Amino acid sequence: MALLNVDFEKLPQEQRLDYTIRKQILWESETATEAELSIKKIEMIREHRSNDPEKGYNRWPRFQLSKSSSQD
């Protein structure tokens, strides 16, 4: 939450006065085990680069810019 608050404080004042937070479900399963859920979570964090400090707020797994990522 602290990381989100830091991002929020960087917004222009007019945006801080009127904003919307949206939740998007990217994957769901009624039968996945905790282990399968953990694997899927890491997979999606990497796929969406939400562990890249310039893009997202996930700090784990640690972001590493790969050669294929640098060509994006």
C-alpha cells in the first residue's frame, strides 16, 4: 500500500481530487491449489512486467531486464 501511496502523491493535484481505481481479474480457477496459484501469479507478474519499477508495484520476483525485454 505504501508503494501505491507514493505513486498517488506523484499525480497532479487535479487527478488526486478525482480518480477511479479499477480491478481487473486476469485469471481465475475454482480448482487451483495454492502451489498452482503461486506459479500462475509469478508467471503473470513477469508477463505483464508488473515487477518493473517503472511500470508496476510488485517487488517480487525481482525485476531483471532481459535482452528480449530491452527490445520492446
